[in-house]
Amino acid sequence: MTVQTVDQANRRLLRRLLLVVAGMFGFGFAMVPLYNVFCDITGLNGKTRNEAVAAVEGPVDVTRTVTVEFVANINESAPWQFAPTVAKMRVHPGEFYRTSFFAKNLTEDHLVGQAVPSVAPGLAARHFQKIECFCFTRQEFKPGEGRDMPVVFRLDPDLPPDVPTVTLAYTFFKLNEQSGSTAQ
């Protein structure tokens, strides 16, 4: 090989490697939105729809009882008290239920928070239907204010029969009041 053909081969290799790097960067950049769409469609990873479903009347499976557990977490930097009012409920798929979570601002400042839900097992997420939920909107608290925040839900009767327990977990984050984004 001549020096010129070696230089041409090196340039071709460099162009190919740069294309691979650009492709990898683009793929990495697109992963989060693609993952979110995939989870919204399939209900995987416990992501629930962050919007109310219509309060449809349908069949209630009174022959089946599912345990729904409620878990509350707070972001480590969030100055809240946050807990479910009940730890678990026994429910019949198709029937509507109401529970609540209690939250309290532990500071002397006005705070804004947002709860982010997840459901386990992940495949049950698409069967967990929230009709009313405090997680749909930002929650504003005056200094020292505490209140019960409702959740109205039902389990779709099509929940697979091998799922005896569903866990609804919320993580409560402090938001930056100006932008509505999570505070750092």
C-alpha cells in the first residue's frame, strides 16, 4: 500500500467512526422520550397515566379480592411529612375506592410540591385506574399547613389473575415555585 491509500483508508475509517459516535449520541439523547412512550403504551416500569380516566361503570368481580398497598416517599431534600392514611386495602376489581394521603409542610415558608406515582408490579400499572388524584396537579402549602389529599381509583377487572397484590407508591417532590420544576 502506498502512503496515499493508507491516508484515504484512515480518512474513511475516521468518517465512519464519527458517524458511529454521532449515531450513538443521537440514540442516547432519544432514549428517554422513547422509553417514556414505551412505558406509557405498555404500562411497564410501574408508570401510570398522570391524568384522570373516565369514571366508567363496568362489571365488578366480587369473586376476586386484590390487596392494594399504599407507600409514600419524599425526596430527600423535601421538607414534608407525607404518609398514606391507610397502609393497605382489600378491593374487588371493577369497584371504585377512595383513600387519601396526608401531607404537611414542615417549614415556615410557602412550598409547592408534586407527587409522582408508580405501580408495582409494572404490568399492573395499565390496570390501575385513577379517577381523582392529588398527583394530577401541583400542591401548594402555606407554612405549617397539612391536609388529606384524595385518591379515587379502581382496578380494571382485566387485571391478570396471578396478581394478588398491587402497590401504589408516590414520591413527593418540592418544586421550584417560579418554573414548576423540581428543586435541586
